[in-house]
Amino acid sequence: MKHKDANLKRVIVDFKKLTPEILALLVQKYPHGYDDDNIISFKNAKNELVEAVEVITEDTKYLVRVSTKLELTMENYDVEDYEDFEEDDSEAVQDPDMEAAEEDDFV
């Protein structure tokens, strides 16, 4: 018996390749952020341990690598920030201001 997602294309996405479409799907699926129960761990082709969260579209299963940048970007997500970009523009999602986030942790 095959799983319903067995025929999906599988794509591993690093933060620097994150698109507005995938980011929106992540925020929709994990509106309060993801936790350890949502993280999938596996070894890649280089035998490196990868931790990712999963989102599925009609034809693709995306495994988005977990990172502090991803968490901050999801926390600060505003759909209006991406209105002027194409959904598949991998340069639209910018690195969050990590220094400001660290300062917020100490307030």
C-alpha cells in the first residue's frame, strides 16, 4: 500500500532558498511556531544530520531546514512584506536582524 504522498516531488529547502510561497505555507501550518514534535530528522546524501519541518503542496513535499533565522522569520511574518515579489522568488525572504532579536531576549 502506497502513502498518498509517495508520488510527490521531495525538496529540501535551506533558509537562503526560502520563497514567499513556502514561508506562507509554513506560517499557515504552524501559526504558533513549530516544536520538537514537528521536526523531522534524517541523514542527507553527505551523511549529515538534517532537521526540518514539512509542508506539502499539491505536487511537492518541502522539508525546510530548521534554524533560528527560520523561527524569527516565521514569528515576524507579514504577508504585506511579500506583496511586491513573485511567490517563487528565493531572494524575497531576507535574513532577519539577528542582533535585534538577541537584544529583545534580554529586555
